[in-house]
Amino acid sequence: MSRHSKKATPETGAPRPIVTVCRGCCCGTPAKVPRLDHEAQLTDLRTQLAGVAMVRRTDCLDACERANVIVIQPSAEGRRAGGRPVWLGQVNDPEAAADITTWVKNGGPGLAEAPGILDLYTFSPSRRVRHELED
């Protein structure tokens, strides 16, 4: 991620949730995750969440063993309500992406309960990796 990009401070947060979609060396590649249209997944998230959340593509999030990785960061309101970023791995089917979309449309972390099925995708990355994304 660029050090020159504008980022919300953790105290204030972004006005809307941020959905970060990894599309680096493993995530988003047919070699690592065959039988998934990676570009269609990203396009669908952007289309479905337009006006609701910022959906951004990033290079490697350093959790390659869990390709495809998507991180949902709460809005400022969600953060004030106790929401924290949620890391989801192996998001390799349309149903999982649809569950993410529904959750974010309902408010996302801190404001809406995540669909229970997303518990199967949730993981905790290393502190270093979390820090790099949140800074």
C-alpha cells in the first residue's frame, strides 16, 4: 500500500466500511484458486456495495495460504460500537461473497451480526500484517 495514500485515522475511521480484496501473488490467480472468476468476484463486490462501502483491491496481504483473502474494516460508527477489522480467508465461492455483501449492507463490523457461515472463513493474521493494513 502506498505511504502517500490518504488513510483514515483509527480514532475517526472511514465514514463507510472498507472492503479490501487481496489480488496479489496468490489471491486472485487461477493457479492458486482455479474454477473461480476472480475479476467477476471483485466486480460483483464493487457493484453490490456501491454507495455502501469502499471496495479496494490490494496486492499481497501476506496470508497466501488462505487465498482468497478479504478484509472488512468497520465504518467510523461501527468502530465506535466496538467493531474491528474482520479477516476472511478462502473466499472462493459466490455464496461467501454474497454473505459478505449482505453483512456489509446491513452495517458490517460493530453494527450488524455477521452471518454465522462467515465464522468458517474468519482468521487472525499476524500482528505485523494487521498493522500494515490498518496503518
